[in-house]
Amino acid sequence: MPDPERLGRMFTVLSEQVPKLPDSITKVLYGTQEGTKFGESVAALYKTRGTRG
């Protein structure tokens, strides 16, 4: 059985973070600045991956 304190912390994190996920995803997909940063990150990942073989 999980420790009650640990379980309480887990639920606190879930209740604070999970509701924010849809907004964050929407901003990445449709927000200009966030989308640009996401695209740059993906491009850097593929560039690094390509140079390493």
C-alpha cells in the first residue's frame, strides 16, 4: 500500500498539472511563438540525429 503522504503529493501534482495539459498542447500547436520554438527543437533533434548516423 502506498504511503498516504506520497499518495497525497501525487494527487496534488495531478490536480495541478493535468488540467493545464490541454492548454499547453493547444499553445504549442496553434501559438506562433510556441510553435516556432517547438519546430526549432524538432529540427535540432533531427539535425543531431542525422549527424550521428
